[in-house]
Amino acid sequence: MQWLTLDTLDDVALKDYTGLTDVALRSVREPAEGLYIAESLKVLSRALGAGHHPRSIITTEQWVTPLRDLEANHEAALAEIPVYVGSAAIVEQLTGFHVHRGTLASMTRPTLPDVASLVKGARRVVVLENIVDHTNVGAVFRSVAGLGADAVIVSPSCADPLYRRSVRVSMGTVMQVPWTRATSFDNWREPLRAAGFHVAAFALEEGARSLEDMAAETHDRLAIVLGTEGEGLSAEAVASADSVVCIPMTHGVDSLNVAAASAVALWALR
């Protein structure tokens, strides 16, 4: 790596790290510029392990030795990558927040597959429709990775799985789980239908089946569809599903947070 001293914020390469706390700006800018931010050495390590390519890295003095250790395991991927080492104060001035995990890397976004290619060979797929909270998206990816689903499809208006908060909450598992973004409702529904998936929409609908009943059945290929935090799934998604499913609740609670629901559903339907 090329080790550089971060003592000025004028370097054009540092623009990747400006305005990191502005969610609306970064949500538009990062996909448009083909980048995402990996926060912490753990996340960077998982990104490198997934074959992702860094553009640059910023860090503080206390993280130099661990970063050199990481370099020893990824020499080819990190060759010639500029690493800016600065004080915690100047890094905070650049990013807009205290980087207590010590290291940030600007990464090149990987090219996403089309939906048909993504689900080929998969047995369990999760579809996220219009989930806008990056924390929830990251938590769902962690459940998918930990409980053994094969892929995730996100709808056009779903929050970015590669946004910094999503990546952090997922513990970097967004790098491990195959995923893609659909361009429309039909763009995810039709490939699942063509591939023989049974589509289970999780919704609070009259007549919805219990998750326990669904788990008692055998479906070789199953897609679990989860909706936005407030309104749930769209009427279109519910109407097109092969089954509408709910998780039985008690004490007057109608539903779980979508991330928690994903974990329960994936465990039951594993």
C-alpha cells in the first residue's frame, strides 16, 4: 500500500469520505459514483475476501499495525492502494463523525447480477420490498447469512445494502450473501415464478396462514417476501403470492420488527 500522511483535506481522492453523515446525499451519490464505504477492519477484510476492490483507505495511527497485518493477507488486492493516516480530529473533520472503529475504506461497487442468474440454483431467497431503514436491511442480511438462505432481492425503492450503516449492522455479511436489486415488481416476481419458487408473502392479512403450518410443508424452492416497516407489503405483492403467512403473536402485539421477523421466518423455514 502507499502510506500517506493525512494533514490536509484538499486531496481529490478524499472526496469519497465527505458528508458521510448525510444519509440522503450518500444514498444517491454512492451508487451513482460506483462506490461504497467499508467501516472497520473486519468489514474491510470481508470485502476483500469477497473480491471487492478498494479505491483508498483512511485510518488513524493506532490502527496502522492491524492494517499492515491485513495487508499481509491481501497483498495483491491492496497493492498500490493509497492509505491516508491522520489524527482522529482530522479524520472526524473529513467525515463528519468520530470514527471509533479506526478505519474507513472507499470501495468499488461490484456489478450486480440479474435476478434470474441470482436465483439459479438457490433454494431459499428473501425479497425485501421497500424497506427504507438501513439498519433493518443490514440486520436481515445478517439473518440470511447466519440462518442459511441463499440470496436476497431488494426492490427498486429499498434501502441500499451497501450503505455504511447497512454494512456495519450486517457485520459485513452483505459481502458474503449474493444479492441484487430488481428494477420493478415484475422483474423479481416473474423470474421467481419461472424458476419454480413458492412465494410466501409475510403480511397481516385476514386468512393468512400460520408460519407453523407453512413450516410443516415441503417446498424445494421458497421465496420469503418481507415488506416495509410501516405499511407492510404492497397489495400487488400480497395478491401475487402463492401463500400469505403471518407469525403468531401474543399479548396484543400484532407483529415483529421486520429484521426480527426475517430471523424467525428463516429459522422456521430452513
